[in-house]
Amino acid sequence: MRGRGGNRGGFAAARTEDAKDDAFTADAPEYPESEDSASDMSDDMSDDDDEDEDATTASQAYTALLQSFPSRQYAGPDEPRAKKRKLHHADPAEEVDAQDADMVVAEEEEAVDIDDDAQSVHDDDAENAENVFEVHFANPDDNELATRLKHIASNQWASKKVHGGGGRGVLQVPSTEEKALSRRNIKNIRDVQLKARLADNALKVVGDLDELEKIIAPSIFDYQDVLFGARTVQSASRLRDITCLHALNHILMTRDRVLKNNAKLAAASEDDDAEYRDQGFTRPKILFLLETKQACVRILDSITKLHHFEQQENKKRFLDSFSQPEDKFSDDKPADFRELFEGNDDNEFRVGVKLTRKTLKFYSTFYNSDIIFASTLGLRRAIESGDPKKRDSDFLSSIEVVIMEQADATLMQNWEHAEFVFEHLNLQPKDPHGCDFSRVRSWYLDGHAAHLRQTIILSAFLTPKINTLYNKHMRNIAGRLKYTPDYTAGLIESLPHGIKQTFTRFDSPSHLTDPDTRFKYFTTTVLPAIARLPQPPQAGQGVLVYIPSYLDFVRVRNSLVDSNFSYASISEYTDATDVRKARSHFMTGKHALLLYTGRAHHFHRYNLRGVKRVVFYGLPENPLFYDEVVGFIGKTVERGEISRAEGHVRVCFSKWERLELERVVGSKRVGKMVGDKGDVFDFV
């Protein structure tokens, strides 16, 4: 293992053995490291990781860097070198490699241009006290930290409602004092304290904030957790730019502070006992949890809009593996479907990216990366690959900002992957990985990193699973904001179809037994009602049974095997040939019932014909699905196959579906429908 020794250790994150490194890079075919053409590289570009660079040249460059700091004296060649702490022993050859190749070259390439970045590099403690980064990460007040951790442990949160932007939010801070709930007023990106090299591009790309962005921007830039349940296709691009800007700003502030402190330590005398705790256990600081490879491309496009890099290393290799043309679907597919699945929709990936002063480096190993881009599935498989006794998630130990862009889409995969990733964040590392513990921040050593990590989750809607993650893993000492759209009217008032919709509530004493209760209600009440309808070929029932859960789908399908119903089924696992047969037989009336899963609709958005009646076995979590499935009947009416009065929708629900019900019928009705004595509610 190679590590950077001493207090001059840069990010103090070394590469592990090559075999382990390869397990944490994206599973793309191997390409030469110099994939980009030479014409794309400037002759004066000196910030690539050339670990074979001549040590003398590197040392001279490092000396020149130190001399560029006029306020500090550098010990010359004949004077004693700065004191270094050695917390582990290595072979002499390893130590020379770590110090001269990794450390010196890295410091040369990542040097801060103080003149160009004067607005962001502060030497005045009074100015730093106003810096949110300083207060939250770099130098939190020990007493305030202890107090807030105590409130989190006892689940004591001061709360206030936040309104605006067409929705409602709740801001919580672990405190008993209302003054802790005060927020900055951010109207324009100028109101955010940014590194100078980001400010101009940020003003061009982001600029003025709209009403919704003004609600969440203070929480994002003040390092509070954010659960945003109102993401739309229209707002996605702006949210992406804002979160990427915040991530970039955090990386630059962290790196510049480390380099400043490196210079101070190098210029310090042997008797100087000053400590500079400015790092975590490992280098990666930002984790983007994304749903597809194309989403990863969009994030990196946003990053390169906000920060100018003279060189982007391995970019061609990255685009070859991650990007595809975004025009494979016709316009009749919904906008949210096209946004999610256009381009490369592969959902198993992970890739590390390193930022230096001039270069953006794709495919860096995890332990040498600043940002990790991954799907929850890809990251879990990276952690679980290889020998179970040697599983490694230490690269997640020092993550300080997590951004999950499309949590609603992750729900349609396997939410257990997301839970797995969050369970492995900010754990104490099993191996040192070349860490200089004298530079590690105290709250890392004390095991409090999970409470200082910022988590930003963006979703089109909220569900019990997402709320559970919020309550369990979003417990930030700075506070947390949960924001949802205003569902006062609900979706049902805007539906144009004019189809009668009957909501029937069944009694369900526990959410744990709800699946059994629902199945019993369906088989004893709903199926007999369907059986009384005219049978094909006289009329053709045309009943579509929408089942959100695959497990419920299997249960219902098995119950129909020995019945007299003629039925077909389409799930997310049905192959294309069987899907065509099922759709054809249902459309012609050969099959009276069609069982249809929520995930099949999510992944394919089939336009099903022959639908005359719809039974919702349970309400879809995505309210758009309710509109689209009811719309199948509307299209049948438009084609003149049935009259509007013949179409009918029946929805089975229990009190445990309050969130799903609210999005459809509206918050002004949901209370009565869940709690009143009546159990049948009709809408037209």
C-alpha cells in the first residue's frame, strides 16, 4: 500500500493495491489512458498525474509554489525541513514514492492561484466565521456541536412551516430555540458565497432564482439536508445546475484549505506544534446517486458549464461508455418517461472523477477521486464484489455531500440498494489507506460524520420508504427541510375523461398485514363483481387490473389459475412476444382480464387498447400513472367502442395509502376518505 506520509500529505488518500482499485472503477472496456487526442491538450498543462515525473523537477516546482506566498518564510535547502508526523511505517522506497510522486506532484498540480481566487481564500478568522463551510465543516463550535448531537439523539427538533413555490415545506433544526430556524434570503446566485473561479459561470448558468428555488437554495447552500418531493421534468435542469454548483464549491473550498495548510506546515519550524485538521479519512467527498448512465452525462455536462477545465482526461472513453443519442422514443411517450430512459438507460454503473486546478479526470480510482457517480445497484455490487471477508466500503467513509437525483425512479428498481448504500456511508474505515490522522477532523474521529454529512434527495413525489430514509439517515446538525407540492385539489379535479370513479376503502388493522387483507378483499368482493359482468364474446369485459406490487401480482395471478376467468398478464418480466400476445388477445376480447403491474407501466408506458373498465388493486405511487391508466378508458370512448357511461374505474384502498390517495383526490378530501365511517366514495 502506498500512502502520503507526514503532515504535508495533501488529501492524505492513497491508492490501494491495483487489483482492489480495478474493482471500483466503471465496468467499461479498457482504453488507453491517453484516449483524447493530443490536440486537445495544452503544451503548458502540468496537472496530470504523471507519477514518473522527475523528482527534482517536481521539487523545484513545489519550492516555487511556496515562494509565491509572500507572507510566509520557506526553510531553504540548508535549513531544517518542516516537522512531519509519521503514523505508520513503510518501506523506504514506498515512502519516497508517496512523498515525491504522489504528494509533491499533486501539490504542484492542485496549487491555488491566490491572486485569481482572493475572494475565496481567507486568512482573517473574523471573515471565516461568516463562512458556512467554516462553521459547519471546518471549525464547528464544540459546544454547539455537542448540544445539537444531544438533541438529535433525543429526537428534539424545532420546526417551522415554509410556504411558497406552489408547495409547502417543513424546516427542522435540532434545537429548542426558535432563532436556530432563521434562514438566509437568497434571491440570486450572487447571494451565495462561492469560490471566485465559479462566480462568473454560476451567474451565467444559474443567475436569478425563481420562487421555488428561493425556498430550497438556503438549505442547500447552508449544508442542511433537503428532501425535495416536487421535482419535475421542467425543473430538473435548474435543480441539477444548483446542486452541481454546490458540490463544486464544496470541493474547491476543501482542496484550497488543505493546500494552504500544507504550505503553512512546510514553512513551520521544528518547534511549531500547530495542528491543521482539514480532512477526512479518505479523499472522496461527493456522492451522486443517479438512475442511468445518461443522467451521469447530464451531471458532468452541468459541472463543465460551471467550472472551466483546460483538459478533460479520458472524456472520450467516458462518452463512448455512458452516452447515447437521446432520440429513441417518439413524442407520444410522456415527458418524464423520455427524460428517464432517453439515451443510455443502463442502471448499473460507477465511476470516479478527480478535479485538479486545470483538469477533470474521468475514471480515477475511488480512493483518488473527489466525486463518485454511481447507481445504487452499481455501488452495491462494487462493495459486495470479490471475497466477502475483504469487502471494502471505506471510500464512503468521508462522503460529506450526497445527492440522489431521482429517488422516485430508484423506487421502481430495488429500494434495498439505496438502503444498503446509506447504511455504508460514513462508517469508520477498516484500513488507514495512507491516512494522516493528525490532519483528520475531530468529528470524524469521534464518529459523528453521518450527522455533518449533507443529504439532498430529489423526487417527483414522496413515499413511506423515502420518508423512512429521511427519518433514519437525514439527521444533520444544521437541520433538514422536507418540501412537497400543494395537493389541495388533487389530480382528480383536472382529469378530462369524465369517467365514473369509485373508491372503496377496506379495513386494514396493520400495515404489516395489509397485503393479506387486500388480497382477501379483492378475491371475496372485487372478483365476484367482475364475474357478474357480461362475458365474452357477447360483450367482452375489457377489465384491466392494475397491481402496483409484483409480489401482489404473482399472488393474484396464481389465484386465477383454477378460476373460470380468461385472463392475460403483463409484468416487468414478461418477454416482448408474450406482451404482444397478451395485448392482442385482450384488445379483441379473447381475454376478459388483463393483469398489469406498476413497474411494467414504469419501464414501458404501454398504450393498451380494449380497456373498458379499470380496477386499481392498489393506488399507484406515481399519480401520473393513475391519469394514464384511466386515460385508457378515455381513448376507448373516443374511438367509439363504448359510451362514456359504460366506462368505470374502481379503486381499492386502505388507510395506509394516505400519501398515494392524497395525490389523487387532494388533501382536502383525504382525511374524510381515510377516517369517516363511509367506505364508498364516487367521483366523475
